[in-house]
Amino acid sequence: MSLTLALGLWGIRRENTLWGDESVTYQLAQRDLSQIWHTAQHIDLVHALYYAVMHGIFGLFGGGLLTLRLPSVLAMSVAASGVGLLALRLAGPRAGLLAGLVFPLLPQVQKYAQEGRSYAMVCALVTWATYALVVSVRHRVRWRWAVYGSTMLLACLLHEFAVLALVAHGVTLVVSRVPRSVTRAWSAAAAGVVAGLLPLAVRSAGQSEQVSWIGGPVRLRYFLVVAVVGMACARAPLRGRGPVRLAALAVPILVLPGLLLLIASPVRPLFVDRYVLYSNIGIALLLGAWMDYFHRLRRWSRTAWIAVVAALAALVPSSLSLRTPQSRSNDATAVGAAVRQEGRPGDGLLYLSGRQRILTSANPEDTRFLTDLALAQDPVSSNALAGVELPAEDIAARMLEFERIVAVRAVGVHSPATPQEEAKTSTLRRHFHAYGTTHVNGARVTVYLRDHGPAAKPVPEPTARERAVG
């Protein structure tokens, strides 16, 4: 816990920057609970409980980067303690200590321990639900199964894909050949979790468009690497205690959740590394038990120690990089600052697409003196993330009333083929020309000037170099 807390607090402000998803949390957590509920009816229902939790935390401690991210740091610290206790029960004190120390060093754990999103909380809940599972199998006390089921349900309500850990737990029990009474008790608890999650899953299925940005597996390499390393560790004769063996628990939770999302990818791409963050529980358990195994064999030669030191040294550049704004896919703070710098009082402001309005929502001062040309109703009053936009013809007409327009375009994100977006791009191409572009992490901020000649100047598409810089 102490190591995780120290690593989580190190560079937690990330140079006082936010990325887009954190900006959404920051915006919604400051709304009333009724507004959060009404917003969730249109979008982001899967995160509604998390926003409500953060609303309470903001109400107690005020807004700010520390308040936004510290709950994730604390949650990941709780997860680390759970990983240590799991390995202690399954393989002994030394394995518990090593697994608990490995967990906070994992790059993915360090990354999401410092993000104002729900994934660290989900990881903590899945960790302790897994611990409750192990204890329940051994002691067979009915109330322990109730603790397991309620903890898993809370994890699933924070993020639906936590239910994949439930599948991993089922495989663990099958592989472990536990008594039929244990299987029945787990099945009853699992049925309760699924029944509690079902209403949320049905309602949120109607909001599936919000994951349409996933064109393929996102950051798959990390999952593949840790899966291969974990499977290699599992081949060693690891120490085990009780009816559930460490490898039988760790391998399914490491491999199955991500594998199930990959299997679903041909139908609908859903694999994003943070959706199965809790799979790091498995690799930490396996590495801790594997190092314990080598220690018991007294094979810790000088070469082995050099290898451990080299592995720790290799983590340093990654740890440093994760604490910079460039470690995230975009930088909402930099986007807002670029808009404020390039815009002049009275300029028009255009988002390509309208969803990118969240990139400047954290600091209203960035856009205070600009006119949002497409906005019909602001995000708060419309109970939406990015507000409601005007009809296409109204947007085009408003654009022609301005001599200068500051346009925000996300890099690597395709604009939806809506009449509003087509009106924005076609009006810019026919009646404006690009005057200058500022590239920031994840976006381009371009100033357009109005053409008054008989022929419109075409707006050039960004070059490959510009896209790479952006």
C-alpha cells in the first residue's frame, strides 16, 4: 500500500494538465445528482455511479486535480494490499510480499492510478472480491458469499466489463474441482450479480454509439506481453495452499477478460486496455509466486539479481513518461490554452466535431470571449456532455457572419457524418482559408479567415507530417 501510494502521489498533477476523459469527469462531477442522472439517460450511463461518487467527493473536498485523482491513487493502494493478501493465502508470506510489490510497479497500474476515472476503483473491488472468493471457498460460510457477490456487483455497476472477472472466477472454480456445494454457492452469488447488472446493461446498450471510436484493439501489445509472461511463470511448480491454487486463480483473471473482448472484436471492437485493468492482478500474483519459487530453489545467482535490477531500471523511463502530458492521447488543458492564445475577442469558435467541445470545458475562461457558432444549448442545461448543436443550415449561416473562426479538430478521431459536420467543413472549404495552425497533443487549433473573392480558396488537407506532429 505504501509503495503504491508513493508512486501514485509522485507527479500526480502531470504538469497541471487534464486529458479528455478526465475533463468529462471534472465537468459532470460538479453537476447536481439530478443533472448527472438526466445526463446519463442520454450518454455515459455506464459511468453514472462513478460520477455520483465523485460528485460527493467534490462536495466534501472541493474540485481540483488532487481531488480528481487522489481517489484513484487510494483505490489502487487498496488493490495492492489485496493482491499481497491473495498471494499470502495462496502461496505464503514471501510470495505475498513480492506480488504486492510487483503490482504497483506495473506500468498500466501506475498509469491508471493517476487518472480521474473509475478503472482504479473497479480494480480494487475486483481484487477484494477475488479475495472474498478464496476465503469463501475455504471456509464455506454463507455470509462470505454475500460479501463476494455485493463487491462484484458494485464493481460491475462502476464498469460493466468487470463482469468478465466473474467469468474468470467461474473458470477458476471449475479448474480447481471444488465441491459441488461451493459451485452452487458461487452460482447463486454470480446470478445475483448478473441480475443486478442486467438493467444497467440493457439501458446502456442503447448508448453503444459512444464506443464507436474503437476501430480495433487499443494498446493490445501490453496485454499480449503480460499474458505471455504470465503463462510462462505458470509453468513453474508454484507453491500452493488450500483448494484453490494460485495459477488456477491468476491465469484466468489475467487472460480471459481481455481474450473475451478480443473474440467479440469482429462483431464490435471493444478491447481497450483500461477496460480490463484488473487483469494485472493475475500477472502480479504469478510474478510474485515465480520469484518465490526461485528463492526456495536457492537459484538466486548474481545473474538473477542483475536481471531483476535491469528490469527495474527498464521501468524508470516508462514511469517518468507516464507522468507527462504526452502520455495520454490528448491534452485538454493544452487545447484550451491554444484556443485562448489564437482567438481574439469576438471570433467565432467551431468544433470539428461537436464532441470535441469537452476538450475546452474544464476552463471556461479559455473560450469566454469567443462565440460558439454551432451551439444551440449548453451542456449543463441540455443534460449532455457536449451540448446540443444548431441545424446544419443555421450553423452555415452563422459562420458567414464572422471574419475569423477558430476551429478545433481532434487528431486521429473521425468526425461523424452528420449534416452539421458536413455544413461546417463545406462552409470552411468554400468561404474561408486557413491562416495558421497550432498543433497540440491530440488536436489542431486552426484560425480561418473569410474569403471575399468570387472563387473560394480550397482548404488543403493536412500533410502526413502535420498529422504526425498533431
